[in-house]
Amino acid sequence: MPNNLSPRLAAIVDALPLAPGSRVLEIGCGPGAAARAVAARLGTGHILAIDRSAKAVGQAREACAEEIAAGRLSLRQAAAESFELEPGEEPFDLVFAVRVGALDGRHPEAGRKALARIAAAVAPGGKLFIDGGNPLRELPLPTVTR
């Protein structure tokens, strides 16, 4: 476990239902501490960490260089409400977000858009977790017709 993980983030990562081959999307990755911790647990899986801030993505790229080089982690500058899978990109099994205003109720309109984008990017049965539970709570995703 990366030593720069706060007890709160460590509890959140511990609570995620990660499986060794999972494809995980982190929304609002900031400097990448949680993404690194998830990557360390995924084995053959992969985590894509996104953030709307170019500065945060730059910090995460630096902090996560080893995980990126190993192919377990990738980064993208994107906002949740405009996120889309790239052509040929596999959907995600699990999505999580910590302190993301679009998902915690602070920005309801952005939240509606974000939930639709996330729902379109998850595999059938995929789940979305955000902070604010004990330590996580699952948010229901809208049904997407594929």
C-alpha cells in the first residue's frame, strides 16, 4: 500500500469490491494516491484514473509512473459529465469517486449528466461507489440501452 495514503483513502480502497482482473474507473483522481493503491491490488486488472484538472493529471502521471509503465494504470484528463469510452476501450466493472461534487449532490445537473456517462461506460452489473457511506455508498446507475 503506498505510504502516502490517508487513513480515509485507505479505508475507501479497502472497501472497494476489487477482483484481480477488474477494470476500474476512478473519477476525480487528484494526485493519484487511491489509483496507485487500487493498481497494486488488481493483478491483471487495470485502472483508468480521470480528473478534470490538467494539474492533477500531471501530478498523478508523476506519482504513478511505475504503475503506468507496468500497464496497470492509465490517466486521462476528463470531467465525469463528459466522459466517454474511447473506440475499442472495454467497459469498466467498477467506478469510484471521492469528493466529486457532480456525484455527491453538490452539483445536481452535472450529476445527472455524469451518471448517464458513467452508466454508458460500465459493463452489465458494473457498480459505482462514492465516499459518504461507511466508508462508501453505492449510487444506483441509470439503465442504459446498448
